[in-house]
Amino acid sequence: MLLKLENPKIFSEIIGIISDLVLEVRLKVDKDGLSITAIDPANVAMILFKLPANAFSELEVDKEEVLGISLESLKAVLRRVKVGSILTMSNEENNLKLSIQDKVKREFNLALIDVEGEEKPIPNLDFTSKIEMAGLDFSEAIEDCVVVADSCSFVSEADSFVIQAKGNLNSFNAKFTDEVNIKAESANSKYSLEYLQKMVKGTKITDKVIINFSNDYPLKLEFNTPLIELNFILAPRVENED
């Protein structure tokens, strides 16, 4: 197995985002590229990441390989990547070998690990509301909610999308209409802000976010570019958890 990335900084950013939610993952590599599917320890959030074959300047793999890796270790190595660096990854003798080529060629070997737990299938979700909006606006609204509460509600109608939060004493409300693309029915669902704060870091890789939800239903956030798929699925909060 050999993978070469000419611009690995964005890969480094994504690993950093994922590492806020999970400590270790299975990296799957095949002829279609690299992918990660993982669930956080609390079984509340799922991470779906794909880097397709055409994102790599070189991709050599004879069969699917699954590499268990500590994200803290991988993130620490990827922090050493600079603008203009070239990253090469290979599987050698139960290690993930990472070579960073810039002025000096540097090589790191990370021991592969057994990742506990079975990989769960991606759920088949049917959403009634789909909102496409600027990632910055979404991120700002989430941070505004954090000021007053630990959870927020997404409320949709055919022509509007509202993000609102209510604490013991204070509340926040942001209504989006003309500035967003709305394909929605009437729906209202509540989600943890602790998780949303980590997920909105996906705005580092794209300026758009697609928000999918239904009434009292899981949320799917999509941060996608022509070369990257980074999606999150988040379970809803129920009223008696407040």
C-alpha cells in the first residue's frame, strides 16, 4: 500500500476535527481511496470521511487494507506538515509509515493497533428538511447558542429555518430565510451543543454546510468539496435529558 498527497494540510485539518470526537479509528484504503467510519465512545455521533482516489497523486493498493490507528499519534505527526510538503503513507511491518518531504525528508512510524468494537453500518436515514447555508453563519449561530444553553433546537418550515436555544434564564434565536436554500417541511429537533461545537469545525474545509433533519430525528451535517466528503450524524436530545 502506498498513498501520496501533494497537499496534505487539509488532510491534517480533517484528522484534527475527527480526533475531537474519537480517539482511534480504522483507516480503510482500497482502489477508491481512503475512508473512515467511526462512532464516538458515547454512541451519540457518527463520523463519515472519504478521500477519493483522485485526491492522491499516487495510490497503490492490491486489496482493501484496514489500519487501526491512534488519532492522537497521527494528528501529532500531521502537525509537522508544512505548506508545500508532500505526504506519503505506506503500511510496513505492522506500522503506518509516514514520510514528509519538504526541504528535508522526515519519516515517522506509527504502530498499528486493534480498534475495539465492531464497525456499525451507516444508518439509512430519511430526512424531511434540508438546509444549505454559509458555514460561517451556521458556526456563529451554534456559538451564540452556547452562550445561553447546552443544547439547541433546529426548527424548519417551508420558507424558514430557525436555530434556537433556551437555558434556565436566557434564550437565543436566529431565523434564516432568504440567505439559505431551504427544502423543508415543518420539523423541530434538539441536539447537543457540545457535539455541534466540534462538528462545525468542518467549516475549515468548505464555506457551505448542508443540514439534514426531521422532527425529533437524527441530524446529518455535510461538509463536502469536490475532493472530500466529511459528514457527521448526531442523535437527537430528548426532553427529559435537560
